[in-house]
Amino acid sequence: MENFANWLYRTRMRKGKFTSQLALAGRSGYSRTYISYLETGRYQPSKRCRQALMEALGVYNNTM
């Protein structure tokens, strides 16, 4: 199973739907630095954070 850090980076960078860390931060309510830490695996997100990031990325049907 893919870890959240890889999933977040891959989803944010997907072809045709690129979202910068800054844009994702604005949409999700989390800082750009925090999103960077999540993508590198430095921090592990809470369930609420994962949900907010998924919604901000337009992903609604995912088991992440």
C-alpha cells in the first residue's frame, strides 16, 4: 500500500491537474511548510488533515 506522503505528492503533481503547495495550502487551511513536511514524510497527518487535503485536491472516493 502506498504511504500518504507519496500519494499526496503524486496526486498534487498529476498530469493536467497540477496544484502547487501554496495553492493546496490556501484551499486546505494548512501551511505550505506543513504540506512540504507531509510530502517528505517528516510529519504524519491526522485523519481530519487527510480529509481536508483530499477535498482540496478534489479526491472524494479514496481509502487513503
